[in-house]
Amino acid sequence: MRIGLLTEGGYPYARGEARLWCDRLVRGLGQHEFRLYALSRDREQERAGWVDLPAQVTQVRTAPLWTAEVDGTWYGRRARRRFARHYGDLAAGLCAGPAGAPGQGGYSPAEADRFRSALYGLAELAREEGGMVAALRSEEAVRALERVCRAPGAPRAAREARVTDLLLVGAHLEQALRPLSLDWYEEGELGSVDLCHAAAGGLAALPGLLARHFHGVPLVVTEYGVPLRAHYLGSADAPPAVRALLAAFHGRLAAEAYRSAAVLTPGNTHVRRWQERCGADRSKVRTVYPGMSAARFAGAGERPGGRAGERAGAAGAGAEPGTLVWVGRIEPSKDLVTLLHAFAAVRQRVPGARLCVAGSAPDPEGAAYLLHCEELAGRLFPGDPPVEFVEMGGPAAPGLADVYARGAVIVLSSVVEGFPVSVVEAMFSGRATVSTDVGAVVEVVGGTGLVVPPRDPRALAEACVALLGDPERRDRLGAAARARAMELFTVEQNVAAFHRIYLEVAGRCPARRIAEADAAAPRPFAVPAELRVAGAGSVEVTR
């Protein structure tokens, strides 16, 4: 089968989101052919280069979202009228009602059809005229936004938009709609794949929507986070008009992706609820947990020569009694401040307890937050502090499995979390966990660890003290956690789930005629899984 894998800010780049799970998926499905279509987010990501790609990746097409040269396409009078009509309808859809209302993605079926027609109308215009970068940057586009914001019935936030707000919204829409001008939608490109798989929601799904519109290619959309929610959080500091209009656009786009997808694969129930709130049909949804590598944590989670989940020692192999371990990306949403205050309460009841904070701060905000936490630890624990900050990711950094192995208990203190990777890694390591009730934590833990409310240092401290003082309970929870992780969160289960979904989607889609010299009739698959093309006009069965 030929898969068009669509990414935004991730695979095949060495830096970015969804890089690891995409690579594991592609390598695990060697019987299929993958064509990658990647949107990059910034210059640094492109400079970092690509990961090594396996042989089943036969083509890679990339395009930047962070920059676009004016393509030299200047519309004539008729094309300008078409652009003004479609862009005006798209802009009007942003003022059609509150985004995110249950059932219809925030607006009526009529408004949904209007937004959809406008989006695909712009795509058809860009395809016929050779692009629309100049049109999206034109004064006409800004005027269209201004007209709908000043129209009767427009939301108050839109009516109060200033010219600078409209310019910001127009610039964001120009960037978001750049995939419409790409040459990815012809036969031989996305027009000849068996299905498109968007490795994230949001803009990554847009090329898949166009492949479906132009060629009837089925679309699978995977979301391990919630791009729409991330946009809401990321635009919190924007002016109200900008925030409202962009939230409406991303809400409309998400609703169209959910409507058009043959199958939606959220990574957990938390994501699934967001999709259903934006209008996703429950019959299309298949929860597929992220696949993670368990092998590197086996030393901490198994007795040598023993069965998976069998624990060694009262506190786990290599564990330091009384040690709490936190692992992750250092940023304010991880709420290390609450963790440090909770640990101060733990020390009052377990004087020998220690805390290891292992992570990295790859951006200035994270670096400033790390400095603040180090200063707070110095004030809370003067003298010989029992808190150790370990930098991860550098050449001299300890191995991740070794860090988890140190902990008698692994702690998660986040106030915002999607899929809690560090909790799953701790479970693979056979460690008992104490986590805050955010994102998919309860679903992941499933009764194999303790869960407390976020921003509650007292509750966090009580749970840590309870486990530090009960080695047998830690052992039982750690063994159960590893067994659960091995059943639900491995690479193997993830790959097998997507293989079944690919066959399900392709099996219920009509055969399409492939524009190739030797294709005299429609074929159900571009390259059937059990066959390989040996030469022009000949097919050989693989034994």
C-alpha cells in the first residue's frame, strides 16, 4: 500500500514533534511504501536536517510554513473576483458563531458548507492559477476581513478589531493557507497514494483534505495532542479580536478535518473528547495509544532472566531509597514550584528523602524558569540541599533509564499535559508514580499509581509520603504499572493498530485508476502488500 504521510513541524526533521512515533511507525510497516509531505515551522528546524530514513520511504517533499516568496502569480480580473468571493466567504465563516460548540464544530450546517466551499474554492483557484501567495497578502484580503468584521451581526470582538488586528489575522491566514499553493496534489504525488495519514491535526491535515477533494484519496487523522487547544493557549496574549478570529479559523478547519477523515485516531480519551466537541463522528474514532520503546527500560523494570513485570528488590532494581524523581521538559506548565513546596513537606516527615529533577530547558522561558526553581530550592533547603537538578540531553548526561532507576517513586506535577510520556516511561521502568490529574494521566495510570489534584502541594506530599513509607505497596504498583504499559503503550501495539486501520480504510474505498503506463484498469492498492513490481508490465509474487 502507498501511504502519503503528512506532518507539520515534525518527521522527517531531526527536531520537532511527532518525530519519534512517526519514525517507529514507518520502520514498523516495512511492507508499505511511504511518501512524506512535511511542513517545517522555522529555519532552525530545517538547518537541523533529517533523521535517517528507511528504504520504504520513497519520496520526501517539504515546504516551509515560516516563509513564502511571492510566487509571481498575479491574477487577472476574473481570478481576482473569484478570490474576493471565496476569501470573503471564508472570512465570513470566522464571524458565524462561537467556535467549539458541541455537534457542529461551533456553527450551523449552512455555515459549515460555506466555509468548506470557500476553502476548496480557494484551493481550486490556486491550482488553476499557480498559487495565491500574492493574493493572500493583498489589500483585497484585508478589506474582505474588515467587511465581515463590520457587518451587522458580527461578534463584538470582531466589530472592535483595529486595522493592526486585521493585519495580524490576515498574516496568520496567509501562513496557514500556504499549503493551498503547493504542487503536491497532482497524479504522481498525493493524487496517486492509497491513503493520506496526517500525523497531527491542524495544518498537517490540510494537504490531506485537498488530496481527498481533488482525487478522492481517503484521509486518516492522528492527534496525540490537541492542536486546537494548543492554539487557544498560545494566543492568550493576543488582542481579543485576533484571538477570536484565529480561534474561529482553527476551529472551522478542525471541524472540516474531522468531518472529512475516514478514521480519526486520538491518542487518548482526553483528545477524543475534544474531537467530539468539535463535531467528530464517534463511529469514525479509534483510540490508538502512542507507541514507545520499552526495551531501554527493561533493566529497571525486570529481574534479569525474569518475566516482564517481575520486580527485583523492595524498592526496584537500582532504586535509591527515599528518592523522588521528576523527569521532563522544564517549563512553567510542569509546575516545579508546587513540587518543591510539596517536597519541603515530605522532608518534614521523611527526613532522609531526596529529590532529583532531571530535564532540559531548551528555550529562554524554560531557562528562566529553571533558574527560578533553583533559587527557590536554595531558599527552601539552605545548606546542603536535598534537591539535585540534572541536565538531560547533553553528552555528559546520564541515561534516561538510569535516572528512572534511581527513583523509589516517580513524580509528575504538571498543570497542563497531553499524553504523559514520563509517566509511561516510569511504568516501563516498573516504578510507582504520583501524578497530577491533568490530560490523559488517569487513563494512562489506570489504577497503578496515585493521582492528586494539580496545584495542591499538600496532596502531592501526602501521596509521596504514603508510597515512600510502604515498600510493598510500591512493589505491587510498580509491577502492575509495567504490565499495563507493556500491554497498551508499546511500539508493537501502535504499529499493529495502524496496520489494521490502513487495511480497513483502503478496503472500504473504491478502486481508483492510477495514471501509469502499465495501469490499464483500476487497482485496489498502488502496490499490493503481497506483490512487488519486478519490471515494466510484469508482477512477481514474493515468496
